[in-house]
Amino acid sequence: MATITPYETRHGRRWRVRYRKPDGAQTDKRGFTRKVDAERWAAENTTAIARGTYIDPQSGRRTIGALWPAWIAAKQTRCKPSYLETLRLAWRAHVEPRWGAARLDQVTRQGVQEWVAGLAASRSPSVTLRAHGILHGILTMAVTDGLIPMDPTRGVELPRRTHGAHRYLTPAQLLALADASGWRRGIVLTLGLTGLRWGELVALDVRDADLKRRRLDVRRSMTETGAGLVESAPKTWERRTVAYPPILDPVMAEATDGRGPGEPLFEDPRGGRLRRTHGPCTPSSWFYWAKKRAGAGVDPGLTVHDLRHTAASIMVASGANVKAVQRQLGHASASMTLDVYADLFDDDLDRLMGGVQTLVASADCGQNVGKPVEPGV
């Protein structure tokens, strides 16, 4: 049972609601300027306690920063190390400076909207969406844990995610880039002809290569983090057997010759697994100079991951059906492959209309199909 009593302040009379929380502890809610407001709040609070939807006002004093460790720890149960690293960087750069010290009960939808608008004005949609997603995730956890009644990030207007155009190499450009890559020639060719991700290639052991069947068994992935290489299992659909063409026979023979089954298939000359170097578009990167040496036609903005896109384009150009490309690349579905590489299937539309033209033309028995209609007819 709540009791309502007045008390005096230097600003005048105020009203206090004293009540017992569900755990039996007595507390109060102060600061009401009108008795009717105190009575209304007391009635709503009593109903919330009876229904089991009571939120302790003191819970809202916890800060966003205090909840971050629990939220990121939960993410570790299902997210890859590379994505976790991305989340940590986004938290430190964009979320913590604005919201780390903010109390839960201080976060408003308007405040979040202004923050998102400011980010979107200077950052890409993907960066903005990731930062908003972190704040949204923490506040959703707070709602689930009964710390606040609702998530103030809901209903915020967000930028649309955009996808940049893919960069592809022609087969001739791929060979030129590989020849310009020094001891990494086989690595570039393997990435550009199989569609493997960098982390999947780094994780390959000698035992994963079947030279008779020309197959590579993708069972693991390696991610570069601040702590070094971290091994993880691919998603269900990404765990697969990848084929490679005969042109890679010498590469695989050299990579496996005299090597133990547990050794890395592609090894750093200094020993151990391959490591990422600096960004592919900076002069301190081997890939930057390989592109320079490869000559005209190789896009300076090309990244190592674009070799995967190159593999997809070569497969499609060779006549591979979308299901085969999906299996090779480790996509969850053929529709995902079509969504990612819709631009590669433009020629299919031309062939489709060519077939339609042939079919209709063969049925045209003087019935004016495709002929202009005379006026008045």
C-alpha cells in the first residue's frame, strides 16, 4: 500500500510516494509538484507491481558503459573474432564517447536521433548502422533484464545501407597480378580462381588439399586480431569442399611437397601461417606494389577480397550455373549469390531475350509480329 505525504523544499511544497518494492524493501519517489500527479504515479506503480512489470527507478541510474562488458561477452558465444573486433572498435570510436557515461534513464529517442544524424553526416551508412546497433543491443538487453521499461532507440530514422560496386579482374589481369606478387604468386592465383576468403586460405593445412581430385577442404578460418591469429569454424554453409582448376596443379604440388599433414598449406617464408600486412592501398603493403607492377588496367583500389569477386566473375563467364557458384563460394543460398553478384548475370538477360526473339520469330507466320501497324488498322 502506497502512502502520499507532503514535504517542504526551498522551492515550495512537494509530494512523496512511499511504497514497498516486490522484494519487500521500502523506498519512495519524490519530487511531485502536485498531489494528483503523485496519486496517479502511485496507482500506476501499484498496478505494475501486481502485474509483475515493475521497474525499479534506481535501475535507470546504471550507465551504458557499465552494461557494455556483459553485452559484448554475450556476443562472444556466436560471433566470429573478426566481427567482435569490429564491434569493439566501433564502441570505442563512436558509442562510448557519447553514451558510455550516460545513465539508462537519460537516453531519449530524440537524443539518439540527433547522434545518428551527426554520425550519418560524416560517416558511411555501415559505420552509422553498426554504432546504432551496439547502442540498440545494449538497451534491448536492459529492457530484457528489467532495468528500463522500453528501448529509446526504437523508431529512430536510420540511413540506408549501400553496397559499393564490385571490382573484377579479367583472367589476363589476374595472371599479371599474380606474376607481380613474387613468392605470393600461388596465393593470388588460388584466391582469384577458387573464391576462397583470405581467412579460409590461411587456415588450410596440407591435409586439406586433395591433389588427385583437385579439391580443398574448408573446415576452419583464421582471423587477424590484436592478439594474433584466432581460429574459428566457418558457418554451416561456409564449411565446404572447394574445387580448383588444373592451372593450380603446380602451385598445390609445390605447397605440399615434403610437408607434413598438419603444416600450413601456404606458409610464410619466415615460418608459420600467413599474416595480413598493411591496408592493400597503402605503400607499405605488398599488394599495393603488386598492383603497381601488374600494369595498366588493374584498379588501384582493388583489395585482396576483390580476388574472391574475380573468381565469381570468371566462374559465371565460364558458364557455371548459380548453384555451382553458390557452393564454391559458401553462400547460404543461390538467392544470396544472385543478390551479391546480380551484375554478373546481365548477359543472361541478353540470352533470355535472344531466346524470346527466336521463339516468337519462329511463330511469326505472317501475322504482323514485330511489324509496324498501319494507321487505321
